[in-house]
Amino acid sequence: MDHSTHHSDTGHRHSAPAGEGHGHDGATWATAIRATLHCLTGCAIGEILGMVVGTALMWGNAPTMVLAIALAFVFGYSFTLFAVVRAGVSMRAAIKVTLAADTVSIAVMELVDNGIIALVPGALEAHLSDGLFWYALLGGFAVAFVITTPVNKWMIGRGKGHAVVHAHH
């Protein structure tokens, strides 16, 4: 079996000799894409739910965006947290792994996505029933995915981000 890293008895990672494996700590584009899609799924569920709730409660733009961003973090974190706990990690350790794995990815995704929504003329005033709202939101998710994927690849290559989660699989 060809791996780019090997674990010693102490659990520390040692890089494979030059030319072996996929690069630093499995930092392939496929791994980065999977990590980003995982993050995007949680972010999208949380953000859309926040927009729906804020709109249903007739909140203004600022409180609705705060709720949407908060729920994006909650759902983004929860997907990783539950997977790590299912792998047999204690809740306390799983929370640490989850925060290390997802914080930067979710933050970049939310910054880009909400920045695009704020910059699209009329998107903040659009209602859930307006196509402009959904085009801006989905377009923001697409751009956030494109920008966040290389960030995740870079982090995984340095043993950070979702590389931390993969140590528990």
C-alpha cells in the first residue's frame, strides 16, 4: 500500500521519500475537493436555514445574515463532529479535532459567499421567492467552493484542516 505519510509508534507523521505517494500528507486535489464539498454542504444547509428563519420572522438583513452565518458554522462543524465521534473519539477530543479541521474552511467559505451576496445589486433586498436571491446565493456558494478548495489543499498539505480528521479514520 502506497501512502504519502507513515505513522510511527508515537503517532507522529513522517513523510515518505521524495517521489512516493501523493505529496504532503495526502494533499491531493481530490482530497481537497471532498473536504470542501463536505464543508460546503454543512454551510449551505445552515445558511439557507438561517435565511428562511430570518425571513419568516421578518428580521432585517443584518440579523438574518448573522443567524445564517452562525447556523453555517453549527451545521458545518456538526457534520465533522458526528463523523469523528462515530470513529470512536471522545466528545472533548472530537470538538478539538472539529474546530481544527473546519474553522478556516468555514470562515473562508462564509466570507466569500456572503461577500458575493452583499455585492450583487439587489440580492440583499430580494425575497426567498425571487430568483435573484437564489442565483446570488448559489453563485456565492460556487465561488466560495472555488476559492476554498485551494485553501483546504494547502492546509491538508501541512497536516492541518481536514488532515486532522483523516487521522481518525
